[in-house]
Amino acid sequence: MHKEYRTVKEVVGPLMLVDQVTEVKYGELVEIEVGKEIRHGQVLEANGDKALVQLFEGSTGLNLFGSKVRFLGRSMQIGVSPDVLGRVFDGMGRPKDNGPEIIPDRRVDVNGSPINPYKRDYPSQFIQTGISAIDGLNTLVRGQKLPIFSASGLPHAQLAAQIARQAKVLGDDEKFAVVFGAMGITFEEAEYFIGDFRRTGAIERAVLFMNLANDPAIERISTPRMALSVAEYLAFDLDMHVLVILTDMTNYAEALREISAARREVPGRRGYPGYLYTDLATIYERAGRIKGKKGSITQIPILSMPEDDKTHPIPDLTGYITEGQIILSRELHRKGIYPPIDVLPSLSRLKDKGIGQGKTREDHADTMNQLFAAYARGKEAKDLAVILGEAALTELDKKFAKFADAFEDRYVRQGFEENRSIEETLRIGWELLTLIPRSELKRIREEYIEKYLPKAE
């Protein structure tokens, strides 16, 4: 039986201080009985005989003298079983789709257990997202963490839904699942994601966690951890390859700042807590592969950069912890190009490990380098033309400028429902390379040019 306390000292916002407690631990779950209502919370700090409790449902109507507090002796857990696939939960892991409660095979701690670095396996296999600007130029590798840096008003929600729907590992016998965690999104966005997953049948192999903007901040803190706990179960117990998409990490960090301010902690950069880096790392580092296990966890966190600022603490720290970034561009979005992926500043640090013979195709690395170089040169030529006028460009510069336009229009631009295979992406790349003189293809081996470059009609 859990001990009951009637020693609530004070309540400030979502925090409650309980006095004269014994053997209370950080992270422990709490039940608060207020009349006939039961509320829930979690221990944020245990100091001597005092415990600071974060309330999940808020403190409205709490009576200091009539409240009974019980400490449950365990941290937050989620019940897992193969039945989680195809289901929608809220940020605390409660079913949100009017379906039955999950009968768990077992319960797991949402904080997970760190992977022993010695046991980690190096990411090395290609994941096809069906999006050329990612597959062809910033390849996603199984076990990688590759964030998408977006900004308000850009279509990162559509891109997230498209990747979740299209992503697959090549190979017939591979079991694949998507875990989708949404934090602080609007009701419309939640309906959009759930509707898109159901319409396309992608829900069959997906688990969705939806935390809405009007849900408590503490729930935003638990959403990614719930999602990752389910992903770890699917990957390392059921041998599945799991893609975890988390959107929007900015809302998560804002919730962290809100709770930190309520605790009166000394703020760090831009008011975020000093431990933001450590906290984000506890989420991102739960991606990877483990030696001797078939499954893997690949992460795509999505964050909208406040004021389009790459140096803002959230994208800045995320960039340190993860292996690259996909950057969405307002300029491409204004031109009506979807997805507006800006390939030049985007980077996948592990792309070399997931491409080539036996993974994608032998010519992938060479064509990727050539397309990057040609697009960069074409962009420079276009910038020069803006300053000095078109007459200042050489004939060769004009060809590269024309290539840059065609590249954005045919390679980067694709439909929301368009799922390109890696072969199709490579074919489009080769077709575009016919726009520049063959003598300029200096980054591709002659044998590949002979084999793959389309011959002039």
C-alpha cells in the first residue's frame, strides 16, 4: 500500500510542494486525490523531506488542505505489445482512437536504457524516402538521426507525412514500421496527420502519438519518450526497422523552458534551461543499431527554427548531436517548389555509408558530387547575372544557370503523392547532366558516363 500524505505546502502554476515525505525518488509518479477526482503528476525534485511535483492536469481547483498525495514508487511506463501498430495515442500513451486499451506483453520505462557504446553497430544501409533531394543527395541511412530544419509557414507537416507514408528499406523480408510523435500541434494538424495515414493505409504499419497545443506542457515532455520506448520495443524485441519522426522539437523545447521557469531555475541561452543540450541528447541518442540485433531505429526530428535562425539554440544544439540536417528554404517555397529542400546547405554526414554497389547503385556517389557541383556553379552564375546582368555571363555560365533552374524544377520539385525509386532519382540526375557539356563532368568516372549518360538523339 502506498503511503498517503496530506502535507501539501504550496501550489504554484503546474508545481506542487509536498512536505514531510520519506523515500521519494526523482521521476516517480504521483497520484493526487482531490475530492472524487484523481490527478496525476511526477516528482521533479526530491530534497530531504520535501518533494516538488509537476502536475499533469494543472492545478486549477486544487485544495491545499483536502488533497491526498500518493507516491507510486515507479517512474512513467508504457505498456507495449505488437497490437500498438495501427493505433493512435495521446502524449501520455492513452488510446486516442476510441480503440480498446492495449493488453501489454510488458511495461517499459519511457526513459529507456542507454545503449552501451561498445554494443552500437555503425549505420550502413540505405532507407528510401521516395524524395529525390533526400535519397539522391542527402541519403538517409538506417540507424541515423537526420533532422529537418524548417520554419513557420513551410510545408514540413506535409513532408513529414510523405516520408512516413513512403519510407521503406529495400529488401523483401525486412519488417518496417513508422513511429510518429507530434508535440504541441493544432487540432487541424493532428486531424491532417491521422487522416493522411488512414487514407493511404500507412496507419497499418504506424504508431501515432499526438500531443495537442492545449494539452499540458508536461505531456509534451513525455511524448517523444513514449514514442521512442515503443520504437525500441518494435526494433529490438520484434526485429523491425523503425523510422521515428518527431515534430515539432521546437514545441518540445518551449515546454522544457516553461517548466524550467516554473521551477525558478537559472535560465541559459534565450531563456532555455542550461541542460537543453543534455536533454535533447537523451532523445536523439536513442537512435541506432545494436550488434547482434536485426532491428534498427532511425530518427527524423523536425524543428521549425524561430525567426528562420540556424544559430537559435534548438537547431544549433540539434546540429551538434545529430548527423547532418535537411534545410527547407523559404525562397524555393516562394517559387512554388515542393518539397522546398535547399540541397546546398543540407548535409547527411553518413550518406557515403549507405550508397553504392549493392546498396543503391555504383554511380550514385559520382553523380551526387557532380550534381552538387553543377548546381552550386549554376547558382553562382545566376547571382552574378543579378548583379552584372546576363551579358556578363560566359556561354558556359549560361548553361550552368539553365541547369540550376532545371535541377530545381525536375529534381527537387516533386508531387506530394510522387514516390520515386532510387533508380528513378538517378535517371533524372543523368538526364539533367546532359544540359552541361560532357567535358565538364569532371567528377564522374568515364566508365559510368559511357554506361549511364543518355545519348543525344
